[in-house]
Amino acid sequence: MARFILTRSRQGALSLIGLVLLVFVLARLTGSPALLYLPEDASPERVAAFNRENGFDQPLYLQLLDYVGGILRLDFGDSLLYGDSALGVVLGRFPATLQLAFFTMLIVVTLAVVAGASSAARRGSVRDTATRVTSMTALSVPDFWVALMGIAFFAVYLDLLPTSGIGGWEFWVLPLLTLTLRPTGILTQVVRTAMIEALDSDYVRVARSKGVGPHAVVYKHALRNAAIPVLTMAGILAAQVVNGALVVETVFGWPGIGNLMVTAIRGRDFAVIQAVVLVTGAAIVVMNLLIDVAYSRLNPQIRLSA
Amino acid sequence: MTSRAMARTRTTRRPSAYILTASITAALLGLAGCAGSTAADESGDGRTLRVAVAYEPLSMDLCDSSSARNGMFMVENVGEPLVDLDFKTMELKPRLAESWKAVDPVTWQFTLRDGVTFHNGQPLTAQAVADWINRVLNPDLECWLYGSVLDDNVQKAEAVDARTVTIKTSSPDTILPRRLAFVMIGFVGSDAKQKTQTPIGTGPYQFVEYNPSADVQISRFEKYWGKPANFDKVVYPIRVESSVRSAMAAAGEVDIASMIASQDAKAHGAVNFTVGETIYFRIDTKLPPFDDLRVRRALSLAIDRKTFVQNVYGGLGEPANAIVIPQTVGYPDHVTTEYDLAGAKALLAEARADGVKTDTPFKVVGWAGMRSSNGSEVPDTIVAMLKAAGFNASTQLLENEAMRTRLGSANDPTFGPAVVLNAHGNSLGDALVSLQGKLGCKAPQSSVCDNRLDALLKKAAQASGEERAQLLSDAFSYEHDELVALVPVAYMADTIIRSDRASYEPNLASSERIDLSEVTVK
């Protein structure tokens, strides 16, 4: 296991290096940020001075060498927009996104497992049809629409919740509602399909013939064996949320890294864009590693090898 | 699965996993508690005002206060200028300076008000003002004020005595006091060489905190020299979506929601107002077919400005005759932009008969982020009008940086002939900067370099009063009749939404700044 983790970490580090290089080059292909930080009538001399000051006049490979040298010293450069260390800015925003992602996934997994499993257990029933239709609707609705309709209905019309911002529990309801809808729809469908397959398998028939109750058959035997595809999909969905819920954070003024990423891209804040990608990339690598480890815990037949 | 494995799945319990999950949940709930502590405070006590803004600030430094992104909280509230500009009369009034005069053609002298202190308790002295202006003029600091309001014609500021400061220019600048109405005076502390995160001004409100992507907060400065601030605290929530700002006003979460898009312009409490910005387009005058004056005249005649305002802005805004608003010094009263489709077609036919390729395809370039643009609606409407006159036009929509590059490369054959749409705001209230910036020989955006126009502008720069206004007006007439490099389309409108308890009358500048002394709450 230790060897597996070590190898996967090494592979993860390699992917991160590739990712950072790619983002470094792609961001710079969009041009110099000088024009966004100087007034419209700024002279060409001032634009040149800005580029010189920030190193944007150097050839790409020299800028890259400088950046890589910085990373080795754990210096990710300074944010043009916030005048602070880029990594500091990103890490300052990460907890807000992580909290949102954690509660989103908690709700998504709970709802999807309960709805998907009970739907599979009573195939063809009214409950099954209702779950299928509801989950299909949930996964088809665009999140910006849900966000704006949620604000219009719950905050403006009913006056029950705040429109946006951060604060007590009431500020969490609309962002969580918006964020959970689509992943819940997707995961419910995956759980249902995986459960149907598991419930049709021999070991479930054996368990039933041995007199195990229907509840125990569904939740103890079948669910555990249906968990692998569910875990895989949950991992992908979680990665999307950790990546920063761009739309939700922007609409609700949630100061997470999704919001930061949008601001940084609009402001050509290269150092912050790179730091966001690196931090979220690292989080996804770690999460994938945890999921791989979880596979072997869920099904001991899966042997982890480097 | 083997029966052994099955047995394991049935019986295995992993208490450690539960403990781990519980610890993570507890930790995250703890973090959530921390996030809760930075909650926006409750309004409704009458002493806290909340104003929803559309932009993340450019920086917290008062030397960037002329950027529209910073103006809302900085201008007149945290920072104050030496000289105030009244946006109703466009006249200058004393603020931090009690009086000012030109001591020679290249030197202006300002006498400061007594008894003014910065938010850090330091007195406002001539030396402090000179230090601040010299800091703004430092090109390494990349201040927004330097380039948008002050330029390299301003040499330096010097303290003559405790209350007198002089500002020297390399050539006469008769509107320097007007420019200084946009320079908020800040305190130069240890951050002389870099931008500060904590602005210190002399205004009625002092900076409290900036929570990136969340809000900016300011509070009453108790030792303010003038009329005390109306509110204990003012919070500016940052929400980039117009519909969310509008919803915040509807739900009573804010007292003022700024920069509301036209689809919400009829909401309860909405007030529409004309802003000091003009939509216009620039023509590549040196590239065929636009190198023929008749073709350029036809472009202008083909624009039905009334229909444009009706269709694109839902009737808000007004057709424009010049790229500056009528309140501006030098506005040409006698110039009118007409809509004459038959005339446009006739001019094109005449040019075509002389061998001009009037069917050359060209782009109408628009900016995706232009305020109230609703995507490509602005360039699409212009394209439709040009096509009706017989032009072979199509829309090209660019984002910020590409648009700025495009604006700075007039007559560049690699982009082909084009009509580039832009919005121009002249808050100074004097047309010289507009004419120089858009038509001057050295201006990066200019598509012309005309000796007669340049001579008029040089003369106007040295003149003042009626003479200056006349020279600038002549320059506009000449451009309209003989050059046709810029085609004004419409004065833009903006909307704010006020809550039922708030009262505020927007003015020309309210898209970029709201002077809190003009806001009252029931």
C-alpha cells in the first residue's frame, strides 16, 4: 500500500508539472495584461514600461525558467490584482470552496444513495418512475438558471433567504441547492443502475435464499458491491465542485477559488491563475489517490499495485 | 465474489473510518463557523448604508481612484480632491484647496484649507499634498490617475509654505484645476514605492476592510473637517451579476444597487439617468474603401440613432451629435448628426461610379464587456443599419484585451478595414482631452493625423474661457465636415435601484461614483 501511494504521488506530481506548464503557456498566449492595468489612452512607452516591470517583455522560455525557479523556492509570484503573494491569495480563498464542496458532496451522496437504492429495489414502481423523472430533470437544469430562479423565488418573492453573500446557515441554502441539484441527478442514476446489476447477481439471490431481510439485502450486500462505480462518479463530481463552482460562486458572491479564478482570468492575473490551477490540481490528485485507496477497502479483491 | 469475501463485507466494522469522518466534519463545521464570523452585518438600523457594486476594485490605492472600478467607495468618500467639480453646473468649487490661481503660464498655486487631518491623524500640509501628487506622477507605480487624468506634461508639485503648494507643467495647462478635481489626495506613508492595501485619505469616511470578491467596508471618520458623514458605516457588496444586484434591492438587502442592465430598468425603485458616456465608432480612414470621404459620410448618414436608442436601450439614452455630452466645454452646438438613408445610398453610388470598391467586406468590431451591450446587440444593430445602406458589413465581437489591442491599431491592414465601436466618457468636462485622445497625431487610438485639426487643438490647449470653447467647437465642426473619422451614435444611459427608504438623485457621474453626502435614508 505504501509503495502504491508513493508511486501514485510521483505520477500525480508529474501530472501537476505538466498542468502548470500548459497553463503557463496558454495564459501567456492571451497577450500581456498591460492594457487592462493602464488607462485607455496610455502611451506605448508606458505599456512597454509595464511589460518590462513585470517581466512580460522577456521571451517565453525565460519567463518560464524564472517561474519554475520561483516554484522551487515556493514562490509562486505576486498577484497583479491583489498585490499579494499569489499562493497566499489562493490558499486564503480555498477554505470557502472546500466547505461548499464538502457539504455539497455530503448532501449529494446521501440523497443519491437513498433515492437510487430504493428506486432500484422497487423497479417499475411509482417511486422508481418518480425518482427517474426527478433525477433526469435535476441533471438537465442549468445551474445559473436554478441560481437566479432560487434568488427570485426564495429571496425576493418569499423573503425567506438572503439573495447572496456569506454569513450564517441561511446564506448556505441557495448555493447548496444550486450546487447539489445536477450532481444528485447524475449520481442517483448511477446508483440505480449499479444497484440493479448488483441486485440481479448470484450472491444477492444466495443471501435472499438464506433468509436475509430485504432491507439488509439492499443496504448491506448490494450497495457495498455497487459502490465502485458510484465512488468513481462521486469522485469526478467532487473534483468539479472542488475546482471551484464558477457560476455559483460568481452569482452568489461566494469568495471561493471559482470566483477568484474568474476574476483572475478577466484581469490576466497570470500568477493567480497558475496558483489556482496548481492548488486545485493538487487537491484532485490527492482525492483520486484517496478514491483508489477506498476501492481496495470497499472490495478487498482489488489489489493495489504500483 | 467469494463467500469469504462476502462474509467480510457483512461483518467488517471500521470504527477508525467513522472517527475520521466525524473529525473532518467537525473541522469543516468549525471552518464554516469562522466563515460565518465575517458575515455581512445587518442593515436596517438606519446608520448602515449598503450599496451593491458591479466590480472587484482595481486596487485599494487612492492613486487608482479614477478607475471606474474604484470610484464608488473612494471618490469623495474616502478621498477628497483639492478642487470639487459640480456635475450639475460643471463648475469648480473649493474642497481641500480654499483657492487657486495661475502664477505664471506653467505654474498653478493652491492654498490649502486649514484644520484638515488624514485618517491616521496626520495634518494635511502642503508637503503632504506635494508628496502625494509626486507619488501619482511616478511612472513605476502605474497609477490609473497617471494617464487618465494627469499626464507627463505635469512636472512636479512643491510645497511653498505650510499651506501653499505649486504644481509645474512643461507647457501651459489651463485646465489643471479641473483635472485635479479627479485626483483624490492620499497620505504617503511607508508605501511610497508600491501600491497600498489600506488607503488613507481625508474624506468623511475611512477605509475599514476589503474582503476580495465579497465587499468593501468604510466607516464614518469622526474628525472630518466638514459636514459629518450621514452613516456610521457603508458596505459595498461586490456582485458581478446585474440581476443579483437588482434582486438585492428588491429584497431590501441594499439601499442602492448600481449599474443595472436595461432588462431591470423598470423594476420598483429604478431610476434611469443619462451618463457622461458616448457610444461612437472609429473608421480606418486610410484603408480603402474608407479612404474616400464620401464613403465615410455615407457610414454616418446610414445610422438611425433614434431607432438605435429605442431598440438597444429600450428608449433610455439619447442620440448623440458629438463624442462628448452637451455639458462639456467645447461641445459643438451647431453640429448635428443626421439619418439620411437615401443620401447614404447616393454617396455610395457616386463613389462606386468613380471606381471605389464600396462592396469591400469589413467588420464592425464590438466589445463583449461594454456596459448595457447585451452581448453583440450594439454591433449587430449597427451592422443591420449599414447593410440597409448597401455596405458589406459583419459583426466581430472581441473581449477586453483583444479590444484594447484593436483600438490601439487604427489603419492596420492586417486587420483589414474596420469600424471599431467604443464608449467614451469625458468626466473632466473639457473636450480637449477627448479630441486629443481620439484624433490627435500622437494618440494611439487615432486613425487620422491632420495638420489643420492639430493646429486648432494646439491653440485651444493654450487658450481659456470663451476662446477655448470656440476653438474646440471649431475642431468638432471641422472633424464632422472634413474628416469623419469618428461617428457618434448615442449617449448611454444607466440605471440604479433605490430601496424605499433611500433617497439619492443620480447625476452624470453616478455610474462611477456616488457621493455619500448626497444619500439620505428615512
